[in-house]
Amino acid sequence: MNNFEYYNPVRIMFGKGQIANLPKVISSNKKVLLTYGGGSIMKNGVYDQVIAALSDYQVIEFGGIEANPQYDTLMQAVELAKSEKIDFLLAVGGGSVLDATKFISAAIHHDTDPWNMLSKREAVKDATPFGAILTLPATGSEMNCFSVVSRGKDKLGFGNPKLYPLFSILDPEVTFSLPERQLGNGIVDAFVHTTEQYLTKNINTPVQDRFAESILKTLIEEAPKVMELKNDYDSRANLMWAATNALNGLIGSGVVHDWATHMIGHELTALHGIDHARTLAIVLPSLLRHQKQNKKEKLLQYASRVWNIEKADDDVMIEKAITLTEEFFQKVGVPTKLGAYEIKSDAIDALVKSVGTHHPYKLGENQNIDSKAISEILTGAL
């Protein structure tokens, strides 16, 4: 196991009716900027719950945050926060709204172009305190300090310990109105977050491995209920908690990380507008096949412990595990091939080049995924 420091200060308020407890975690003298997305919270009752809970607060609203938060939109929120002298942010939505609010929180205090925090890795100087109400389980942003923001065709991430939410409210009931597409995306997102930290090198981390396997098995077991039973509290609760634990730092402590699937997937979103989770479903199976020798020990463990595949020839076990992974994604309505989005081989060179623009051509836990390998992985996903 590698050396590590684990720190996570986020207060989780989990369960039914927790939105009503907002006054317990936001000081009464705070001027609140409420951030949200396209307005679904107006239809599902979440907005009304929030406004009722904050009836004694001064609340300014900023809506319209995109599914892939756009820099120009977020800078409008930054200017609003400055002009209104906002001293607390409340994100209500899925991972995109939470990511956006983290950026706004830091950008308020940045004295150069805030995009430099992502493009040039300029340090986060300070951050306005914020909390979160999660409406879509997927990204784990409710319990980590990372954010991804887009500017034109650039999609970049950054993180800083100043960007942990003070609290996150997770009420599974607010997910009852989610469409199947978003539920499927959330399941895949959480699944791939877990594999990026699990399907790497075996460096004797049995606790982290078992935690990761429990998340994967929970997602596999709960997904059919989540997709078929529209108002089943228990399955939604288990999905919500699994997605949070997939990227709150716990299973990633002391282990070797990959993240090549995400780095390649980001370019599919940037250049072709494909939902983030759907890019992961495209890239992961092909990447696992491409890297199966480097990931052999963990892939065999994955086959045995997660998919309960009986002992057989190593290559047979690995291929069966990857195939079952593809089938799982497809069963929750998420395609696993570029062809589903009418992307053909002539698009691959531009995607490879775009990856290199944002990340060095040494991706993966072994830093062995270069431009040629990326091209082969994408070709394998056609």
C-alpha cells in the first residue's frame, strides 16, 4: 500500500426530509446564492422545499447552469455574487451544478483569469463557503473537492481542499422524478469512477479493494430496481450512497489510479457533445481489452469477485468480465460503441490530438497509453 493522507470534512445529511434542516447548517446572517440547472427542481418540488427552508434568509438565484458547465455562464454567476456581496453558495442539482458552484466559489476570489486555475494550474486563493443538495447520484462531487468546467471545446478539471462542500444533503426521494437516461448515466458514472481506482495494479490494498468491490456489486444488484421501480426508496438510497462513496477519496487512498478512460472521454464530450457517463461506457471496455496484460491480476480479481466468474483460462475470464460490463451498461440504457453516436474512424485522429492538447500522452497507471494506444482504444470502440 502506498503512503497516503485522507481528509474529508463534508457533513453528510442523508435521508428523507433533510432539506428542511438547512437552517441548522447555514448561519442565519448569510446572504445565499442559490445555483441550479435547467429548472427541473421547479417541477419536482425540490425548489419549493429549499425556498421554504430558507424563508428567513436573503436568497439570490442563479439558474441555467449547463450539463457541462460553461465558463462564460459561470462567470456571470461570479459577477452576480460579487455585486450582491454573497457570502454563501447553495448548489441544488447534480454533479454539474455542484462542479459549477465549486468553480464559482473559487473564482470569486481569483485576481487573474479564473480559467487559469484549470488551464495553468494557478492555485486556488480562497473560496466562498458552500453547501450542496444532491438531486442526481453520479459524480460524487457532493463529497469531494474536484470540479470539471468547459470553455468552448476545452473541458478541464481542477481541485483543491478549499473546495469541499461544508455539507451535502442526500435525500433519495428527490431522485424519483429523474428520467431513465439520467439514472443510467449516474449508474455508469459511479461504476467507472470505481474501476478507475480499482482496476489498476495490485499493491496489496485488500481493504480498498473490498470497499471498491462492494460498490461495484451494489451498483450491479441495485441497477435493475433503480431502472424499473420508479419510487423505490431503498434502491435509490443505495445508488445514492454508492455513487458518493465511489469518489469521496476513501477507495482511492493508498492505491494506484488510472483515469485514462476519463481523459479520453472528456474529449468525446468536448468534440461531439456526448454525455460524460456515456463517453466512459464507450471507452472503458475497449481500454480494458487494450490493457488486459497490464491489468491482468486485477481483471482476474474483478472477474472472480465482482462477476462471480468461475475459474477458467485467464483470457477467457477477462473477456467474459469485460463483456458482462458492456452488457451491464447496455441494460441501463447506455451504449458502449461510438457507432451509436454516428462517430466513425475518420473522427479518431482529431480526438487523439485533442487528448494530447490537454494531457500528456502518458496516460494510465503505467503511463503507457500514448497517442498510438489512444487511437487503438478508440478504434476498438467503433
